[in-house]
Amino acid sequence: MTENEMLELEELRAENAKLKAAVKAAVKTSLKVSEKGAVSLYGLGRFPVTLYKSQWLNLFDKIETVKQFLTDHDSELAVKE
């Protein structure tokens, strides 16, 4: 690779990182009550996370357990950006 090609590659990588950060910042989460009375959380992935009120409350009660599990298994877990 020539020096110019290497510089251009670095510029493209920097531009790509900037665009990824802009897209990530543009994605916002939102909540909606579904037709069946559940709560849908949008913005985490391609599809919403939809749970009924009792399921959300049950999840919130277990949040420390979930956090500890994530910490304990950190080396095994993938990170999606």
C-alpha cells in the first residue's frame, strides 16, 4: 500500500466510526401500550421487547440477579453495537 492509500484508509475508518456513532445516537428508545395491554419497548433491536406489566415488575425485581449474571459471564458474552 502506498502512503496515500494508507492515509485514505485511515480517513475512511474515521468517517465510518463517526457515522456509526451518529446512527447509534439517533436510535432512541420509546414505550408503547400494545393492543393487548402489554408494554412494548422499542429501540433496542429490530423488534420491540413486549411484556405485560406483571412481567416487567418481575424483571425489575430480578435486575440485580441479571446484572450479576452479566458480570459473572462477561468473557462469554458478545456485545452488539
